[in-house]
Amino acid sequence: QLKACLFDLDGVVVDTAQFHYAAWKSLANQLGFDLTPEQNEQLKGVSRMESLDIILEIGNVKLDEGTKQRMAAEKNQHYLELCQQMTPEDVLPGVRDFMDQLVAASIKIGLGSASKNARLILAHINMLDRFATIVDGTRITKGKPDPETFLLGAQDLGVEPTDCVVFEDAVAGIQAAKNGGMVAVGVGDPAVLAGSNLVITGFEDLSLATIQYLFE
Ligand code: B16
Ligand code: MG
């Protein structure tokens, strides 16, 4: 029975995925190679340092630990600069309406993000108080596809993982939800998000009944 919905942040609630991509791409370019949108899919939902490792592998570049820390910090600074322009209007279409349906049906709402910037982003879009719990990159020890992010969220909300739906735009996130025994709804391209119980292109016109149907 559906009791809680756990939302990923980047790429689900707000389109910060484009800013992450732009910041990583410019770092790759600086190192002398390109980062394609396909390669970028591997970075979604993955922590900052793990993302950097994947990028360095793509470019076949080896860096010492100190340089890696500096590059990650530079990427984050660039990312945050891009995020400065964000306002409540940048919340993806239909997200607020869908959450209103959840509230009306007494279904709990939580956030499950790998990002250490999650609270800052939520403040920009004025959504900090929409979530009964916020699990972000500062709270977890094992990133997606490990289920820790979402299991902590379910625990905070006092619900069983099997009573939760996870909304995710990342392959790693869908795997994390499945690994945690939750229903996984992909937000994006069905070809990329194989393994989801359902893939939606966005929240516009999504009715709660469609999600509840997944529990029958
Ligand atoms: P930060 P999500 C993830 O957020 C992003 O998808 C991923 O691209 C990013 O590397 C990760 O957060 C860490 O973000 O550098 O801000 O700590 O999709 O799990 O909400
Ligand atoms: Mg995401």
C-alpha cells in the first residue's frame, strides 16, 4: 500500500542536472577531452568524487588526490554559480500539483538525493518545507545504487520500504530503489531507465491513481 513518496532532487524536482552536466563538461574540456550526454548519464545520482573518478577514466587522465580535491571543489563552485539563477519557477512542471495530491491523500513526502547541496537548492526553489524528511549527500555513507539513501528516508518517515515509491532520473537511483525493495518510477527516457516499474516523462498530468495502480 502506498504510504510515502521519496523524490530524488536533481533531474526530478528541479532541472539542476543540466547545471551538473555543464560544470563537469567544462572541467573535462579544461583537461582536454569532451563529455557527451551519453557519458553524462553515468554521473547522474552518483556522488561528486565518484563522478570525478568516472570522468577521469573517460578521459584517461590520472591525477593525484590533492588535484582531484581541487578539481571537485572548482566544479562545485561553477555548479553553484549556475544554480544562483534558479528561482521557485524552476521547479519542474507538475511537481507541486502532484505533491498537493499526495498531501490530500495523507501520503508522506521525502527527499533522497546524493547531493551535498540539496538544502541550498531547496531553499532557492522555496521547497524546504515540502519534505517531511531530507536525506542528502551529507547524511549517507554509501551512495546510489546502494539503497541507504532511500532506506533512511523510509525509516525517517516511519514506513516500510515496500510501501514507498521512489521517483528517479538516474540509472543508479532506480537500482538503489529496487535494491531497497521499493517501487521505482523513472523520470525521463524509458530506454535509459530500464528496470523501473514505470517510466514517466514528467509530472505534468500525473494522477495519484496511476502510481497507486503499481501497488495492485
Ligand atoms: P553535489 P540527485 C546527485 O543528485 C546528482 O544527480 C549527481 O549528478 C551529483 O554528482 C550528486 O548529486 C552530488 O551532488 O556535487 O551537489 O554534492 O540526483 O541524487 O539529487
Ligand atoms: Mg537525479
